[in-house]
Amino acid sequence: MGQRHETLRCIILWAHRQRKPVLEPMKRLFDLILVTASLPILLPVMAVVAILVRRRMGAPVIFRQLRPGLHGEPFEMLNSGRCAMRRTPTAGRWLTPSG
């Protein structure tokens, strides 16, 4: 296990050294341009989906949730979506005792 860990560490260090610091600002700029261009197109679609989820499920579309973070410390995050299972007569037919 020690050799494997050392090999993985070497690969990560090599990959980190391969990054070109000159390209980082260009990559960031590209990301910002792409988001700015796609937001007007995607925002109405996301709004319609949010409205449909709210109508159909009656639950908040975005809600706060506590999650375990670094070193087990909880942090609060915004989460989207709820999972609701509808019960049907055959819902558990394929489940085994082990799940």
C-alpha cells in the first residue's frame, strides 16, 4: 500500500507541474464568457423546470441542507430537488431482502 500511495503522489505532483500558469487566466476568461453567453438561454428553461417541480411536488425547489464537511464539521449548502416515491402495488416486487 505504501508504494501505491507514493506512486499516486508522484503522479499528482507531476500533473500539477504540467499546468501552465499563463493559460489559467485564459481558461477563467473562457469560462466566464461561456457562462455569460449560456445563462440567458438556460435561465428560462431552469425557471420553467422549477415552476413545474413546485406545482407537481408541492415542495420547495431549493432548500438548505446540513452536510458533513472537512474533518466531519457540518456545513450548510443549498440543494435543489426532492425525491418523492409514489407507492404502487408492485413497488417492492423486484427488491430482495439484501436490497
